[in-house]
Amino acid sequence: MRYSGKILKQRCKVAAAVIVLFLFSCGMFHTVHAAGKVILTAGQTRQFKKNATKWKSSKSSVASVNNSGLVTALRKGSCRITARKGKKKLTWKVTVEAPKLNRSGAKVRVGKSFYLKLKGTSRKYTWKVSDPSVLKIRRYKKNKIKVTGLKDGTATVTASKGSYTVSCSVVIGTGGKKAAAKTENELQTLYLNGDVFKQLTRKRTDTAKYVSGISGYGQSAPLYIHKDGGDGLENIWASGNNGAVGLSGVQLSSKAVKGTIDKACLWARAIADSPYHGYDYGHSYPGAALMYTFGQAKANALGTGDYCCSTIPLCAYYFAGVNVIGENLGGPDAKYIPNSTLLFYNQTISYYLNGTLHSAQNNYRSNYQWEIFQACGFTDVYDQFANDKAGFIFKAGDVVTADGHTQMVIGDGTMKTAETVQAYGPDKHGSIPKGGDQNNEIGRAYYVSNKPAIRHIMRFTGKGVRLNTVGLSG
């Protein structure tokens, strides 16, 4: 039987439609439903549809999702959350914001003004001032306000949306006699060899609270703000450290390992994103000079200090509860900073290994700390990298050491995509008055450099870990 071209074309369309319907009826095709767009702030959780299965995040370092559809926002970025509901595939586009103010502390004269701007968000936030009698605020743009001092005193300006809040502490004029007396009463003094070494307030920044609360593991001593200001992230100087060396030979659970890595990475990210921290290797200061590369504030600084590429991961994991600094100080009677200067023995950085106190000396420039990490629950995965450099996946928490340089990985990826925190050395092109970060001395990048050549890739496994006694417990 012959058909005209028109009739044949129509019959082909009908046949194709029948085949498609058959495939759908057999479950071979699944319809895709765009469930919507969601904006979250870092640290926020959101329960998605409970009657779906096979939950997955396209980038778990940005937002994770559990088997019941509870999504947790972790860091700035975007990803897709997918799930199955019967034969339907559900998809959400999730954007995670991590808004921050352009300054966390300020001083303003009576009658003078400055501007506060909230960066990193597309949404409108609500602004408030704790004491309108001493400080006036006026919205200038969507997320930018003008702040004016009215009379001596102190006040806090907050920007909030839901439960997410960021704040800036402001001193107006002299701060007022009453406010100054209150500050003096709140100070806690730390001593080094009998001398006044550091004075802290009883106040904590939102950033410090957030990085402390990202998991239940790690540093339990509160991170307080220095009397001269800053972001309050200098964990090794926390007043709660009692000096006891932690346990050895402990195997952490997988949950504890993840919580430790999450906390270390968030602290490192916060240091990189803060305007208060720059690079220092301690060469310009007498005595225990290298304390200034572990975040100790300098005389002309804003209460916070500098780091070098090697000390960032050391301090990050110390904050997360691993004894990579305390264990350096020399045996069961060792004391944590600020109770001892042993860490800065012989004007170099020392470390305690196999019952002996070592001076890093020239080894420091070749990144001695891989030995310390190895003794504190880390495994060197360099051989895996050497066998497949192009395909090797760096994991969040990896500490990558080379001759004279260290990088801390804070987001999974290849050499060309992994997110890292690095100290790049002094930047001579700009500065913040009274010290602090100079442009990009410490920053985040999305690559792992192999120049100079990588020597070690230390990955935290929690096996045989030595614990900070004010931190992890199991």
C-alpha cells in the first residue's frame, strides 16, 4: 500500500508519540520539575520537602543535604539540590550568602559620620542601633547606612535578617566616663613570665561566635576581643587554655573528623576574609619574635595580629581541637601560650617530637610542620598526588607543604579548582592605619600551586590524634 508524503509524515509522528508514552509508562523517562530558587545565609538550615528521596547536593562544600531533605548552608557560593519524588526529579537552585560589614569596630567623634556597608548579599537587611541617644543611623542605600556620633558613649550597630546578624561596635568621642569604667571592669589580663602580656574584653564578635559554633568540636575557650579592637579570632591566645597536653593514641569517629575539618577550614576562611590580618614572619622584632606570626597583636595594631603561610593551618587545627601547637611545647609539663615562651625557643619555632624539644631553624623554611601533623592524626597522601597530578582531588582540610610555602585547602577540587587559604607575603601597595591586612597578604584562591614543588599533602584522619584538652573529647 502506498501513502502520500503528507500521510506518511503524520503516521510517523503518531508512532513516535506512542513510543514516548510507552517509555513513560515503563518508567524509563522521568519528568524534571524545577522546585524553585532558594537564598540562604551561611550557617542557616532549611527543611525541604520531606516526602522525597535520594537527596543530593551538586557542591556539598557550599550546602549539604541529609537523607530527609534538611539543607545546611556552609559557605558562599551556589549549587543545586536534587531529589526524587516518585518518577519526578526535583531541583532547587540554592545560593548561599555570607554577608559581612566593611568594618566590625569603629571610633567616631561627636558630630562626625562614617558609612557602614553590608557586602555579600542581594537582600535588604534591617538596621538597628543599641543606643539611639549616642549614635544616629540613616539608610543611605539598600544595605548602606550613614552613622553619626551624637554624644560620648558606646553603641552597637546591627544588620539582621531572620536569625542572621552582623554587628559593628562603635565608640563615640571618648566613650564616656561610665562606658570607660565598664570596659575596665570587663578586661581580663593575661600574663607572660609575670608581666602583663595581653588584655581582653568580655566581648565576642559575631564572626568569632559563628566560627566557634560551626561544629561541636574544637576550641571551647571563648574567643574574646582585644581591648584595642579587632575580630577576636586569635585562638591560641584564648584565656581558657590551661596548658595540659592532650591525649594520644585516640581514634576519632568519622563525625568528629568531619567536625574538626569543618571548624579548622571555617577559622582559616574567616582569617583570610578579615581586614585585620596580614603577613608577618617575625624577623623585625627582638626576643620571642615569632609570636607575631601566630596572631599576637603588635604595639601599633588593632588588637589582632598577623600570620605566615605555615602558621595559618597550625592555628586553624589548634582551634579545631588538635594539639598541633600545644604538643610543640615540650612534654607533659608544657604550657600553652601565653604561659610559656618555649614555642619561640631560640628565636625560631620549636616543636616537641619523640620526647625531645627541637628547634625548627632552617627546617622551618621547608615547612617542618608536616612532621607535627603526622604525629597528630594526619596522613601524607602525596604519593596519590604524584601518581595522578591532573586527576588528584584535594580535600577540604588538606595541608599542602612545599619548600618555603604552605597552602591550606578549604574546599574540595583539583589543582585548578580547589579553594585554598594562603599567606602571600608583604604587600607594599597599601595598608590600613595602625597595622592590619595590607590588601591581599592573606587571601583565598581557587588553585593549588606546585611551584615550588609540593613535598607533602597532610590529610586529617583522626587516627592516633593528640587532643587539645580544652577541645575535642572523642
